[in-house]
Amino acid sequence: MGENIGAAARAMANFGLSDLRLVAPRDGWPNPKASDTAGKALNIIDDATVHEDVPAALADCNFVLATTARERAMSLPVMEVREAMSQLYTRASRGEKCAVMFGPERTGLENEDMALADAVVTIPVSTEYASLNIGQAVVVCAYEWFSHVHTAGATTFARSVAQPNALQAVPELATREQLQGLLGQLELALDDVNFWRVPEKKDIMWRNIRATLVRAGLSEQEIATWRGVVKALRGK
């Protein structure tokens, strides 16, 4: 809903965030209702980018968190929101591009979308009513992010001055676009050798394989190595 997008944009502006990416908005885009509820965050609405699917929206991201209140069949690390935003801050400080995914309130994120995430974010709420409006969920995550920036920022800055290479020692993580290239190549290879002996099980098997590779946090060099391995095996 446009109102939810506007509320999310307003929450982002409150807590210093600006990169809003929309996936197939239900009522099209631009949407005047989003502008009506965005308050003074119209710049975020105007600069929002629209993507036809989740992989396209995450193409340049290195680390992705998914918000959900539902049990999932796939095994993903689960972090409470404060811990999750702390990790996001650490990763962003060393130059990684990070994203948090939010899905429709009624259905949440699809399993296909969840498979693209490194971990799941949970927001502690009453068990009697666990569903959060998207705008509310964005407020909570953005607030925890902003709080951590303020409490950890001075310490991180002091450490980076004393040890200027301390935050650059981690290999550059692959983007989701690079990872999708490997996954596409791997799926074709598995199709070639009839890996899916029971076709009806392919969807869930492939989803779990993808989730495993996403969680591995592969670097650009590791992606290149794996693509070389798959190419060599297909050549044989």
C-alpha cells in the first residue's frame, strides 16, 4: 500500500536512512498516497527505485537480512533486531552494502525471497498478536540502527584512526548479482546430470542449496573459483 511505503520512508528519514527500494508495488508507482504519508521525507519517495523482483533489488548488496515473524522450512540464522543492526553497522563500516527486506503484512516474505538472505531478523512482540505493520517494523529496525550508530560510532572511529587497516582486513564479499551468476550456472549443471531425480522435490531442494551458498558469505574470489569448478565439471 502507498500509505505503508510513505510510513516506511518517514521512518527512514527519522533515523538517517535514505536508500528505499520497492519491488513490484501493489498499486503501481509513483503513488500519491505514499507522498501524503511520508511527511517531510519526500526526497526518499522521489529517489526510491522500483524493481521487478527481489534479486534485481538486491543485485549490488553483499549482506541481506530478512524480517519475518513466521516459522520457515529453511534453516537460517535468527537474530534479534538489536543484534542484527549491530552486525549491519559492523559490516557497513568496512564497506559492505547491506539491506533489510520487508514483506507484505498479510503474507510476509516468500520462501524464494528468504533464500536470498543471510539471516532472519525478529522483533520481540506479544505472542497474542505477532504481526507488525511494515511501517512499524521499519521504525523499530531503523531506530536500533540509529542507536547503534551513535553508541558505536565514536569507538569505531577511534579504532580506525589508531589502526587504519583494521576495518579493511576482510576479503571483499560478492554481491548478490555475482552470487546469482554462480547459482544460475550451478542449477544448469545440476539439470544436465539429472540431479533432481524426483522432479517434484526440485523446488525445495534447490531453495535449500541456494540458502546454503548465500549463508556461506562467499567473496568475489571464491565465487570465481566455484564458477571455474562448475564449468570444469560441465566440460567433463
